[in-house]
Amino acid sequence: MTSFYRTGTVTLEQGSTAVVGNGTGWMLALISGGNILVEAIGNPLPIATVDSDTAITAELAWMGASGTYSYSIQRDTAYLKELDANSRNLSFMLSELRAGTIFKYDAVGTLAGRAMHDAKPARFGYLVIIGVEEPEFYVKASDAAGDWAGPFNYGTGPVGPAPSLAIGTVQTLSPDQPASVSLTGNNGAYQMTFAIPRGVQGYKGWVIEPEVVAHGSKQVLRVADFIGGEGTKPAGTGLYVGLGGLVADINDAIDIRGDVGPQGIRGITWRGAWSSLSEYVNGDLVTDDDAEANPATWISSTTNTNSRPRDNPADWQYFPGSVPRVQDYGLITDAADITRDYGGLAA
């Protein structure tokens, strides 16, 4: 394949990029790129696209006079294509560096995975980090599908100092306002200020007014009313407090009293004056004269009937402190708390 193609002629119009071929076979000759050199006063026409055997779109408009001319197409060689690709990549990289977007990437993955983003708009960045020794960076050169520039080397600089971030004031807004946050500061020292809407104020809650109701041996709670709230009063008046909430059946209500405790020791029971007809049990307290006819108080230590306290010390004990006790000091062996009846002086 020769470096030049000269078959036919071209018709050009001043100011137009359209190149019309006469007797040409550009697609048949596999023309894909290069420069059209017209044998007339004008400018070279770099080929943008080969549209058919007789139609080419140039990258530059024809500046010479309109007419039909002989021409030569200087085909792109591998070297020229490489120079052109390098030139375009370098130009694109310089423009991206000036724009500050050369190191910004929007997605990462494998080189094969880049095809998923072929339809992204210009300046979309894709970083290849899987399956390569060094990261490779590609950028969409235009909105055209699959028009990628790169790969470019991608690296990171040294880690800068950590910024200082402080929390500023928190402003409470009304419920109808949206929340917001603002960031102020510079040189690594920043402050965040929040504005948060207040929640909607709800109704004041209702409180149960209970009443105690007897149900057999149980004492249960019934809802007498709901008090203290706002808005619509809740349903439930007349229900009972059950184990899991309010219940309609009183049999499901819980007993508010605790379990019955064990029987305690029987205490002292006041029975009044002793009677021979009454039955007494342990702990009963009675009054009856002692042997000197003095009123005295006695406490039963057994269950008994018609057992007079002063005559039956096995059933009754003298309750201390009820009357002054008469002591017998005749014999040192006598018990100190024995009350004796010695009758008259002659005895």
C-alpha cells in the first residue's frame, strides 16, 4: 500500500469542510485518515471522517477558491498515528491539569469494566486499579461513546495535616423549616453550624383515674375515667386492669393485693372478767381477784374452762404489774414471786 492516494479529483467550496470526490474510491482504498493536499492555492485538509467512496469530511474548512482540483491524500502511517495520539493525549492532559480535574475519578475497576461507562459525559474519570501493577487513569475526552483519553499515570502525594473540625451552635427551627448545616473556616480549621427543626408538639397525654372494685376475695382496679389530657379522650372507661393491659372481663383483672402471708403468732386477747362458763385459750387475758381479794390480771397458758386463775397455776400465769404483790419472807427457800394467803392473824 502506497503512502499517497491520487485517483480522481476533488470538488471544494470555500469555507466548507465537505470534500466531494470525482471518480474516487476512498473507502475501497481503505482511506481512514491523513491529509488531503490540494494542487491549488489553499490549505491542507486533515481528514476527520471518510463517509463514502466519494465523500470526506475535513477537520478544517477549505480556505482557497471554490473549484475542482487534482489532489493527493497522504495516508496516516503508524508513526504519524502515534505522534497524533501522543499529541492529543498530551494536549488533553494539560487542559485537565489546568482545570484541576486530571486526578479526579468517578469509578474504579478493571480495564474491561471501563466499557460499562463508555456512554458517560466528557471529563468522566475511570481509574484502573485491578489487574495492573500501577494505577491507570482514563478520562472521557468527549460525550461520544467510548471516546477515552489515557492511560495516565495516577499517584497520590504525601498526606497533609488533619483538619480541625469544631461543632458550632445548634439552632432550633420551627417544625415547618428544613434542616441545614453550614461549614465555615479556612486553613484546616473549620466549624460546623447546625439548624434542626423542632418536632411537632403533640397532645398532652391522658392519665387513668382508677377505682378499686371488690370481686370475690380479690380487689381489682377499674378505669373510672381518663383525666388531664388533650384532644379526644381515649376509649376504655369501665374496663379493668389486666396482666397485659385493659380487659373487659372482670375475671381477667389482676388482684391488686399481694399473696396472703403465713399465719403469725396469736397475740394477747383481752377477755374481760374471768367466767367459769367461758373457754379460754393460750394468750387470753382476764381479771380475777387473787387470794387476798385484790383485783389482779391473769394470762392463760392453756386451753381451759372453769379453771379459776388463782387456783390453777398450770393454766394461768399472773400478769406482772397488775397489783402490788404480797411477798412471803418467812423462809429463804420460798420463791420470791409466790403470793400466799395466810388467813387471819390467829393462823
